[in-house]
Amino acid sequence: MVQKLNRLQVEKTLKSLRMSVFTPQEFQGVFKVPRQTALTFIARNLKSGLFMKLRNNFYQLQDSTPSLYLIANRLYQPSYISLAKALSHYNIIPETIYGITSVTTKPTREFETPRAIFIYSRIKQQAFTGYRAARLEGVVVLMADPEKALADYLYFVDLKKSFLNDRLELRNINRKKLINYIKLFKRPSMLKLIDKIYAEYRKPRRIY
């Protein structure tokens, strides 16, 4: 027998299961309804204000505030948090980054959602490593190690797709580990870039 969907019960169930972000397929599985029933209910309740659309096939409850890191991991897979957002998180760069940056092995994409802008930059399959499960904002998400976030960033600097930040804080970076990650990209020019960055970092910094 097909379960009849009740708005209040659906909201209560999603919250009890902590389904912060869900797809129609996941919704269908939870409520044991045909695909078309799930799609129709979701569409109707986007208009009613119960749900918020993040991108095609990804939704959240309108009044919930799932972690932006969690949303980033879910919207485009495989991916992990890296680049500017991770560098800011680790205090490797001083800037506050409001968009959520990730790397992926899939084509580069950007999603502008009601919650935030999510940017995914493509790297080589052999370099898609150096991340771990980290607990942030009460949830477990995939995020690059500090050295890998820096290596990913320098890859795009080397490709001339990003500018080199002249205020990198390298004090807590394990240089050997960084170089091992750099080698995964198989770009000798990145090793020269590392030497340049460390040479500049060792120079006395001007105080204004």
C-alpha cells in the first residue's frame, strides 16, 4: 500500500532522520512512494515554502540550516573541501572566504544557491587524495589536509588560473608532505614554485 504523504509528518520525519540535504531518490526511499509521487510532492512544497532547491535533484527543508561544508560534499561528487576555503580554515591565508571551494575529478562547475556559492575545480585523478573525514559544524565532511589544500591551490596558480597570495602562512606546513602532494600533479614547474614561495617566506616581512 502506497503511503499518503502528509506535510507535517514529512517535515518531522526528515528532521528526525537528520536528512539535511536530500534527493528525490532518497525521499522516495524513506517514504516508500513511487518516484512520480515523490517528485510531485517536492515540487508542490517548493511552492509552499517547505523545501528549498539547492540545485537540480538536491533539496533541503526551508527552515533548516545544514552545514555549508556538508552541502558542498553532497552537491557534486566526488569532491572534497580544498583551495581557498580550506586555506582560510587552516589560517594559511588571512582572508575570510564566503564561497565554498572544493576539488573534483569531474568537470569544473559552479552552483549559485540560496545558501551560498559552491565552486568545484577539476584536478587530475592521480592527485585526488590527501583529504580526510573531519568534524566541522557538528557534521563529518571531507576536507583536504592543510598541505593538500595548499598543493591543490598551487596547481591552479601554476596553471595561471589563480593568483598567488603573497601572504601565505607556512609556519605549520610540513614541507616534505607538501612536496609529496605536489609531485602527484607531475608538473616540475610546481616544485620551482615551491622553492620561490619558501625563499620569499624566509625574507623579513615589512611591518606597516
